[in-house]
Amino acid sequence: MGMMELLEVKNLSKHYKNFDLKDISFTLPKGYIMGYVGANGSGKTTTLNLITGILKCTEGGVRIDGLSHEEDARAYKEKIGYVGDESYFPDHFKIKHIRAILKDFYSTFSEDKFDGFIRDWNLPEKKPIKDFSRGMKVMLMFASVLARDTKLLVLDEATNGLDPVMRTEVLKLLQEYVMDGERSVIFSTHILSDLEQIADYIYFIHGGRTVLYDAKDELIESFLLVKGESAKIPPALKKELIGMEENAYGFEAILPSEKAGLLGNAFLFEKPTIDQIVIHYIMSAGK
């Protein structure tokens, strides 16, 4: 493994009675952000829980900065900052209780940093967490992970329910986090416009299997968004269109860029967004 890889996921599989995550493999270099995308139930949370060590894998393995969970569970967990979409703090706690626990639990926790975030984001010191808004709970999770010295942020739908101002703030934080070139972020979200802004890589999973994995810019270059009249689609083109959706105005679908020669003059095409690529792929998988 090259030392430049921060996260290495190899043939990761997890078998359940009614769901199989199969052969997930990717590497994420230091200093980069990966968007981990797919429909609900596709295996995103399972993958992230295997990376954080909450779940044990059936096959395969994960290394963070060269270290596996098996080799040293505590050191491995110290490297990870996790933020999910549910607050994991006890409801009756106040900020002072959380500060005390984090200080006990993590050797790299900095009270100064933590208090700085609490001040910057106006989080209420006196209220119990159950009285925090959703946005405040999320920012408290971010304060607690960013006050530690971590190597990898694992975010599972962490921007859900944040207002646009807070979301912009979080995206900025993520970009700052990887800026020193030593740390990385893996970020599952269904707000794909967030990834459009900040992801360097996209990993797309459906039904527990890999669909697409590439640098974001490469991915956007590899597809065209095609629109036109359904009646005019020649059979050779129809075969290559992905996730064709018909509406009152005609159809919309994704086409691999190398098949652009099939388009002729009858159709409009443009560069797709990540959102459009993912949605059409999910539609084609559902058929």
C-alpha cells in the first residue's frame, strides 16, 4: 500500500439473512473527500459502520493510515471522527458533561478547540441536549470530533436537516479539514449537490454492489445527459441509454460519452450533474 492512501478498503463484505454487501473496494488518498452515494438500503451505512469498526466484516478488511482495527482497536478508533444523522449524546447531558467525557476518552481532545467551536456556533452551555435544535446537535457532534486529532472523518447523512447556512458552514469545515494534505473525509449523503461542491471522488453503490467509482470530474466527463422525443430514438441508441425517463416533453436519460456518435442531430445533450447520473442509474437498476 502506498503511504499516500489514507483509507484502504479491500473486498469488504457483510452477509445478512436478507442483505449482502459484496466486495466493496476502494482507496482514498490523503487530502481528499469521497462522496459515498446510493439509494436508501443500498449498503452505505453498513459500509461506514464497517469502516468505523462498529460492525465486524464477514470478509475483507479496512486500513486507516496503514492500521487495521484488529491490530490496535483503540489507536484505530482515535484516528476516526464520526458524525451521523442522529445525535449520539445522552439527552439529559449538558455541554460540560460532554466535554468531561471526551477529555477522559480521547488523548488528543483539546478543550480550547472544543470551546472555540461552542462559542463560534453559539451552542447553549446551560441547556440539556434534548432542548437543542437538530442543527445544534449536529454542530455539537462536529465540535466534538474536530476538537480531536483525527485522520478520517466518516459522515453518514450528517448534513440532513441543516439549514442552508449551516450546511455551507459544514462543507467549508470539511474542505479545511483536508487542506493540510494529511487527512481525508468519506461522506455519505443524498443531498448530492453538497458532493458536487466538495467531493473529489464518488463511490456509488446499489443493492450492496459497486456501480461506479471514479474521480468526480472524470465521472461527469464520462456521461452525457440526453433529452429528446422518445419516438425518434433509434434501436442502437436505445440499447445504450441508462435510466430512460419519459415525461410530457419527451425523455431524459444518461449516455456514456464514448457513445455520443449514436446521437445524430435529433437530440439535445449536456453535461450531467452527479445527481442526474445517480438518479438515472438507480432508475435503470430498479427496472
